[in-house]
Amino acid sequence: MIAAASECRVSLPPVIEYDADRADLPLVVVPVSIPSMTTLLRDRLDEFAGLARVRIHTDWTDDEDVLAARMLDATVVMSTGFRASARLLERIAGRVRCITFCGTGAVSFIDLDAARRLGITICNAVHYGDNAVAEHAIALMFEHTHRVGELNARTHQGGWPGADITELSGRILGIIGFGGIGRRVARLAHGIGLRLLVWDRHPDAAELVALNAESAATMDEVFSHADIVSLHLALNDATRGIIGPAQLDLMRPGALLVNTARAELIEPGAMLRRLSRGDIAAAIDVTAPEPLLDDDPLRTLPNLIITPHVAWRSDRALAALVEQNVRSAVEFLKGGAYNVIV
């Protein structure tokens, strides 16, 4: 049976502890969590048997003083997505020796330079959500062309609204970035019947052939030829702001920009300016900042679909994410290393 994903309704205590009476063991702390992730973590606590005590705080806070207090006695911290600034890291340095990050984009949440300077090991998770994010990207394309959510809402409000829809099959999908998620998007899109145009610095030639995909010589070629442009680049110094007005201005009228990667790939303000002209549309799962401010002008655009950075939060992705982070913590406690990035 496939059930709609929803936030776990199970009642959880404020704190879950494992082997709390073993003061001789190092402490692993999860300072904040969400219910679905808490349940998965709780189910894997036996993996720390004889290695560490574990304390899971089941609520959420962004208060730096509260976070610091909760992590003060920890040797390993498992981060479910709180912001770890240089100032916060300096407050916990010395005791905390390792932070495992529940995601791939640790650079967006943890000051990695500060962690390196303070001698704090950082681990992340990889490829746990490739399929989840790829499916979400395709879902955003379908929402734009078939308007399922919009028409459902209008029908529930009363009446019998009519609307024209657009087929995806035969359109050109431009994919910027051909890593794990980009390749998965390409496979799903190929099955739908989309034609593929891919730009990547080092594309997988065999995969391109298998999917009958074209390799674009430049990123500009993708923006100027594609009906849909989907972004799948990792965020780093080389890709931050890599897409600006020059690229967005190449998009043909009626084209769609999809971003399930990172908002910072696009120059600040560039997408708002381009969408304000009204001749293209966008569908995004990422914003800068996050959460998006209530008065952000992006919220007013009728040609923009926004979801609140949930593409990664599928049932299977969360399970894989927790599995990798528990493994990183366990390996560190054993003197080993798994998914270490700093």
C-alpha cells in the first residue's frame, strides 16, 4: 500500500535517552529533531551498544544558547539541519569532536572553515535522496503543465473549473548538472518521452547514449533551446551564482525553470526580475533564505510554484539518511571514518 507521506503523529517524550546510566561512555547528542526522523533514530539506538550513550531532543529550536547547552557534554553531535555558525562551533569546540550532518549540503548549514580550524570532524550523507528529489522535480514539471494542485483547490472551493493543460512528452528538457540526481531525472524524463539536452563539465557519455540525450557544449545552449531547464548542480565556490540574468534572458517565452538543488546557484534577485516579466515560469523547492520570509516578493508571483524544501523528505530517503548518519557516528566512535568531508 502507498500512503500519502505526512508528519509523524506519534507522541514523543521531550528527550529520548539510551544507556543514560553509562557515564563511562562518550555521549552522542541529537540537539533538535523532527518526529519522522526521531522515530527512525530511536529504532537504530542499539547500534550504539557499548560505544556511547545517546540523547535525542525531540523538539526543534533555532536558539543558539539552547543548542549550545544541549551539545555541551557531547563527543558526537548528529545534526538534523540546525545552523552551526562559527560562533556556535567555537562554543562547543574542545568537547565536541564530530558532527554528522543529515544531508549532502552541509556547506549551507555548517561553517566548514570554522570546523576545520577548530578540529571538528564533519560527516555528511550522500545519494540518500537522489530518487526522491528527482521525482519531486518531475512532479513540479507536471504541476506546471497539468495544474493538478491548482485545479484540485479550485474544485474544492466550488464549481467545475475548466482549464487547458500541456503535455510533457516531446518537449525538450534541459538538465544542468548530471550527477546522481540529474541522471535520475533524465531516466524518469526519458520514460515520459521528454527529449534530453544535458550540460555538465564531465558528462557520463554512456548514460547520454543510453538515454538518447544530447550533450550541450555550453550552459547557455541549454537555456536557449530547452522548454524546461532543471538545475542539479552541487553548490560550491565555482557554482554559486553561476546562473544570472544573461542565462535567464535566453529562456524562450513559455519556458519553465525548475530548481530542486540550491537557490544560491542563481544570482540574488535574478530570478525575481526575470519572472516579473511574466513570459516564463518557475517551480522551485529551494529559496534563499530558508524559510522564505513572509513578505518576500516571490510569494506574490502567479507564475511561480514554491514548495518548502521537502523534495528530500521521502520515507525511503529519510531512512537512508538516518542509516548513513548513524554509521558515520558509530565509525567515528570506533576510530574509523565514513562520509567525512572535513
